[in-house]
Amino acid sequence: VKEFDLASDTVLCPIERNALINFYDSAKGVEWTDNTDWLDEYESYCKWYGVTCDEGKNRMTKLELANNGLSGRLSDSIGNLT
């Protein structure tokens, strides 16, 4: 139900989380060597494998997925990562 979809609520679902979800989908995340906790709705995206965030602010500072079997194309939403 669209009015109950919280994906567009930037407080509950930050822009970075949505950008990472789009990245995961476009880079065929289900086929990655390690996709631990990716898309887990109960985990902060800061705990997803390969994602590093600064302490306290939950802002992504690094995405490191070398040698992890990524394929596909990068989503345009990758530009929403700061």
C-alpha cells in the first residue's frame, strides 16, 4: 500500500540506504560472494557487508566490495552516496 511505504521517509529510511538498495539490485547483489545483512530491514545499512559509516551520525564513509563478484551496471542513485 503506497501510503504506508516508508522508503521515501528520509528519517526512517535515509537517502543513502535507498541508494545502496538500488546499487545492490543493479549490481546483482544476490549473486555476490558476501552479501551479509544487505537488505535486512532490521539492520542498519551501516552493518551491511562492505559498508563503513562514521560513528554516531550513521553516514556512510566507505563502500568496499572488491573481489565480491559484482556485475551489472551502476545505478544512477550511486550519486546520492556522500
